[in-house]
Amino acid sequence: MKVPFGDLKLHYQEYKEIFDQAVARVLASGYYILGPELQRFEDEFARYLDCKFTVGCASGTEAIYLALAALDIKPGDEVLVVAHTAVPTISAISMTGATPVFVDIDAQTMVIDVADLERKITERTKVIVPVHLYGLMADMDSIKKIADKHNLPVLEDVAQATGAKYKGLRAGSIGRFGAFSFYPSKNLGALGDGGAISCQTKEDYDRLLKLRNYGQSKRYHHDIVGINSRLDEIQAAILSAQIPFVDEWNDRRKEIAKRYTDGLKGIVQTPVEATDSDHVYHLYVIRHEQRNELQAFLETKGVGTLIHYPTPAHRQEAYRYLNYAAGSLPVTEAVANRILSLPLFPELTNEQVDFVIEAVREFVNANPNSASVEKQLATPVKAGTGRD
């Protein structure tokens, strides 16, 4: 049996009629940029999130950038964020000229460690960017408490958690801004790049509208410095057509995740679900000390896997200038050496999931000298010292 890591072609085939109708409607309209389809999507997505406004833009990276620009983040400012994330999160911070300051992650949930977060705040800290990773939301009550104490805005990175909830509140509706990616493989994906920013005030909304369209308040009247970051009409129509299915797809993701966890518990380290959060499993990420060997074995079985992410941002060549020493984010670095993402997408069949489970179990049973899950969980990780 072949089990691909993802299958976007299958997703299109299953929903071909709604995709084709959305595209045909836009093509027939002759209106392709900043038109009624975008407004419709923004209104519908805001209702889905239960927030006041959303603003469509060209990508998830630019969603983060535009929110930071709306906060007037500039060179000399510091932005608190984890290094255990997709580098585009960090790229968006760099686009403002600000300095990303990396916070370690919790060893169990793999999202931001709120204790380390408060330790990293300085007089130059201007915003906190919690990343809701793999579909699991960060501890937003603790983050908001710290942010309010230091008078800092919170920008949620929701690229991997569309539809997730924290104490009943949708991801992206809790902070001052939420930044979304609609990369095709996301829980809500376009058929190309796309993104959006959520916010709660008319002032922030109006500023974002200008920032995404050259700083214009009206045609040829530029009030502020902006960029071109517009979600086009075709992608907006495609996204609108899919909103009614997001919770259904997320429920299927949870079913698959439970099947994995039931079959792999005690065999490998399986994902943790926080009691306050509704995990929507953008990714199903296990941990094992022989990760590389396990990945190679699964490849021989026809099982596609990926690593999200093998090299944390603070150890990337592009961010060497920040002078983070090896071991400065010990939990992040330990996690990066053990994680492996298994196939998980709504169209995955139970038979395929069971095949993956049996393949993982076969590898672990054939390697009895690998550390047990209990030993992996009990291994202490010392706090780092930060930057050099």
C-alpha cells in the first residue's frame, strides 16, 4: 500500500464541482482584484471566526508582516516568537527590520513556553507572536496575562490552526491580530498562495486595508507606506466555497489523529492535547529517538513523511547574525532531533492509517534497544542561557 503524505489532487477531485463553479463565476464576472468575491470571503471568514473583521492578503507571511506594520513595528524593536516554527513566521518579522527574539517551547505541547516568554521581555519588546503549531493553540490566557502586564499586543500566528478553539474561542479571535495562511495543504487552503488578518477594531481594519494596497485610502491617494498584498478574486471565491466544510474536515483530522494515538501510544511519543484547546491536527507529529531511521524505514514501506522542522530558526544560516549559541533553546533543539510528521489529511482512509501504524510498530519492535517512550518523556532538559 502507498500512503502519500498529502494528496491535493484527491481533495480537488472530491470537491471539484464547488471549485469549478467558484472559478467559473469569477472568470465570467471580469472582476479579478479587490472585488465582491473578496468582500464576501472576508465577511464570511469573520463570521466563522466570530471576530469583527478580516482582511485578505497575498500569503500567510505577508499577513504577519501587515499586522506588524499596522503596529508600527520597526528596526530596533524586538518581537518575541518561537524558533520551532516555519521560517516564514520569522521572515515576516525580518521584513519590518525588527529583531526576532526566540522563546523556547514547552516539552510536552511543543508550543511557546510561557515561563521563558516572560524571561525574554525587555524594554525593546513590542509584540508577542504565539504560534499555534500543528493545530494546537498556545496557552492564550497566560500569554494575554503576561502581555497585559507589560502592555504588549498579541499577534496570533494561526497558519496551522484554522478552526481551532481555546476555551471556546476561535484561533485568531483572541489577540489583537490573527494571521492566517491559506497555502493549499492548510486546514482551509486555497489553490495557490493566500492569507488573511483578523482584527477587532475599525481603526486596525482601516489601516490594514491601506497597508495591503500601497497605502491608498482611495485610488491614487496614498496616506501611508504600504505594499501590494491582495488576495485575488479567484482564491477568495475558492476559500468562501470551502468555509462550510472546515469543521467537518477538522473533525475527520481528529478522527485520524485518535486512530494514530490509539495505535501508537506506548510505542512512540504521540501528540499531547491540552485540556483548554481543541486540537485540529494540521499535522500529526510523533517523536522517537531514532527518527531518521524510522523515516527511512517508512519510506521503504511506501509511507510518506516529513519533518516539521528539522532545523530551528535560530540555527538557520540566515539568522546566524542573531548570535544564538547551540543549546540556547534546549527544548526546541531536543524536539527538532526527534519529531516526525505522519500522513494526515481528511481524505486519508482508515486502512491507510492502520497501515502506517503497523509500519511504525514494526520498526519499533525490530529496534528494542531504542529508548522507551517513558524514558524519552522522563529525560530532563536543562534551560538554556539565551544568546551569546
